Amino acid sequence: MKKITKIDELPKSQPSKNKLRVAAYARVSTDSDEQLVSLKAQREHYENYIKSIPEWEFAGLYYDEGISGTKKEKRPELLRMIRDCESNRI
């Protein structure tokens, strides 16, 4: 027989002591002016959104400009974000 462990939700009056560290990643595939405007909008959106959640701590914004999304090995900021996750910075 399987053992089931129930994890109760924290009461709403007791917020968690530690905020969740949250980061975002954005990318555009070309260096065109239109794409760079899109990248700026993405960056602003994610930063504002993360900062609007009281339980979250903004841990950074990672972005690559003019880089194809086909291979992660060619996206240095994505790789940096993954390393930061693996080292518990995020």
C-alpha cells in the first residue's frame, strides 16, 4: 500500500518567512529595431510582474539579443541563468 503524506497549506495570516527568488529570461532572434523594442517590452514586463508579487524577490533578468532559439548552447544568458539556478542563486 502506498504511503500518502498530506502537506497542509500555510494559513493565510502566516506568510512564509523566505521569499521565492524569481528570475526571467527573454530573447529575440534578430537585432532589428522592431525586435529590440520587443525585447525591451519583454524585460520591462517580466521585471514589473515579478516585483509586483509580494512573496517573490526579483533575482535578475537574463536576455539574449539577436540569437536563434534553436540551440540553448548558443544562448549565453540562458546558460548563465541555468548555472545560477543550479547554484541556488535563483
